[in-house]
Amino acid sequence: MAAVPFTTTPSTPSSNGQTYRGPFAIMTVLFFMWGFMTVFNDILIPRFKEAFTLDFYHAMFVQLAFFGAYFIGSLVYFVISATTGDPIARMGYKNGVVIGLLISATGSALFWPAAARLSYPLFLGGLFIVGLGFAMLQIAANPYVTILGPERTASSRLNLAQAFNSVGTTIGPLIGGYLIFQYFAKTGAHGADSVKVPYLAFCIIFVLLAVVFFVIRLPHVGEGKVEHGVGALKYPHVLLGVLAIFMYVGGEVSIGSTIISFLGQKSVAGLDTVEASKYVSLFWGGMLIGRFMGAVELSELRKVNKQLFLVGIPVLGFVLLLLTRSWDADNHNFDFAHGWGMVKNYLPLLALCWVLFQFGRAMAGRTLLIFGTTIVALLAVSMVEGGKLAMWCIVGVGLFTSIGWPNIFSLALDGMGVYKSQVSSLLVMAILGGALLPPLQGYIADKHGLQISYIVPLMAYAYVAFYGWKGHRFGRRPQLAGK
């Protein structure tokens, strides 16, 4: 039987019920930024594939470099934590964030010499360093958000923070697709040259954010007690949660990495890269809507207010989608007939999402099971069907994968006390799934076709559903097993 975890220290808000709304709002800036920048990888893949004449397998090295860095960085963190004590407990969450931002700025700066030398390996090196910085940010920010309030609402808070991450992933493809495929894609210039200015801007932004976080005051909650050893490994639900994050991130990144190519196939939609990138934005926009709905569903709002928000959020989201798709930039007016034609098929997916949240009954594990199973069904249809049905099934996955990361993360962290940062490093280490599963899908796509290759994320989400059903219960204390 696993030992009972250390209890949360008295200074943490999870033990006294206090909520830090100001610090939480500041932390959402980080979630937005790494969401905005992570989704740029989906734009880089087709850009580098064309610029360096790569097949799917080698183009997916973009994700291997970026998400592989999460694994390496988190592994180093875990080893240090086990041998000398948790670094964040020593330095504080704020300093951990500053270090992560400066590392990410360094990696972004490497894109300029990589473009000058037309070096694909140097681009990958820059992405690897950016990933190391993001690993540090994830290790510090995710557990910090969970303890900025009562533990019973940790899933709701993390869903809300991840919703701002999804704001970044929603507008990222629109801005990235325009900048990289159009604005900076100069006639006659090498394709890789179009990425250097956006990443130089990222470098500057990260440095400015590092300065801001260095000078602002954040509460030092849950810090100070340093534990040695590998106590987090004693709990089966943590280890199964690590595998769930591996599968979840791998499945999500596999789909996001191939969606432009998938929608470009004549048997599906035959879209060019610019038009397809708009649907990538819709894919990530679904995650935005789903995470705001998840934050409401798992909160302690009154039942009437909760239902009003659960209806209002998807309605508002759809109206915004309709407006953005209806705007005619050339004529500077709205073409609602065109916009309606683009998004009308998204309405049934939004309605289904609302229904599934009702069945989830504000339980993180149950909701994870229901949504994971739905994704498996959508991917199965996209593998055997073509045309608009396959297109909307793939796009719709974003809506239902929305609550995956925050629910898995909070279920694995729940009740772990002083081991929270160590558990967080293990969970962030599992982002390695985003490095390994996309090349596997790419290999299958090269050999057997892109549609068949979606068997990879399908199997990944099947395991995520299992974790929501049974996996998060193994080895937990009895009072935690019913979440």
C-alpha cells in the first residue's frame, strides 16, 4: 500500500480556502504566451517541409525537437529534485518562471542565424532550447495555479488558466499563417527566411515578460519545505497520470501537426495552406470554448448560474467564429452568407459538447472518460470517411480534447502536498509524447496514407479515456478516489 502523502503546508491557500485572484490573473499571461508560440509549430511544419523538401517523417522533427526538450528538461529537474531537493521549493515559483522565460528567449533568438544559414538542424536546435524554457515554465506554473485557491476547485482553476492558453492557440494559426505564408514570404526568398522576424519578436517579448515577473510581487505559497527522494513515484495514480499526459499530448500534437495536410487532401476538403490554417484556428478555438466550459462545470458556481454560463459560452464562441469568418478583408465588410457556410457545421459539435458536460456531472475523471471516448469515435469516423464529414470530425476533436490536460494534471496532483512540483516535473516530462507520437504518425502516413495514420492519436485518446475511468483511482487515498 502506498504511503499517505505529505499534507499541504499551512501557508498554502488550498488548506485555508483563500484565493489569490490577482496572482492567478498574472499567471494566465504565461499560459497565453506558450499556447500562442506552441501552435506556431503547426505552421512551421508545412513551411519547413516545403522549404527544405522534407517528407512527413523528417518534417515532424520539429515536434521531436520541441517536445523532446520538455522530456530532457523535466528529467533533469526530477533528478535534481530527487538528489538535492525540489529546486522550486528553494528558489520560488516566480524565479522559476523568470528562468524559463530567459531560456525561451535564447532559443527564439537562434532562429535569426538559422534563417541566415538556411540550416534546418539549427532551427531544430532553437526549438529545443525554447522547449527547455517552456518545460521550466510548465513545472512552475501548473502546480502554482492549483494551489492559488482551495484544492477542491483546482481542476476548475487549471481549466480556466488553460483556456487562456487556448486563446493563444486560437489566434496563433491565424497570425502565424498570415505572417509566415504571406507577409514575410518574399518572392524568390528561401521559405525558411519567413520565420526569423516572428521569432525575433518572441525573443523580445520573453525578455520583457522576464523583467515583469522579476519585479512584481507574487505570494510565496507552498514553498520552503524541501524533500529529498522520489516520493512521487510511490503513487500508482501519478504514474498512470504521467502516461495519460504522454498519450494526451502525443495525440493532440499529432492531429495539430497534420491537420493542414489532412484538409489539403482532395478526398477531404482540398484546401490550400492559408485556408487550412483558418480551420487549424478553429481546431484550437474549440479547445478555448471547451476549457472555459470546463472551468465553469468544475467550479462551485450555483447550479442556475453554471447552466447559464454553459449555454452562453458556446453561443458567444459561435457568434465570434461567425463574425471572424464573415469578415471580408478585401472589401472591408461582413459577408455573413460566406461565414455561415464555413461554421454552420460546428453547431452540432457545440451542442454535443454541452450534453456531454451534463453527463460529466462536475466530476473531473468522469468528464475525462466521456470526452476521451468521444474523441476516439470522431477519429474512427475520420479514418473511414472522407469529404466534409471527415473534415469536421478532425476539427471537432479540438473541442473535446479541451479538458484533457487540466483534468489529468489536477487528478494526478490532487493530495500530493509537498510533492506537487516533483509530480509536476514528471507530468511535464511526459510531454515527450508530443515528440514521439507525431513522427510515428508521420511514418505511417508515408507508408499507408494520412487517414490511416490517425490510428496513432486514436489509441492515445483511448488510454486517456481509461485514465478518466479507472486509472486516476489506483493507489489514491479513499477520500480522493471518487473524483
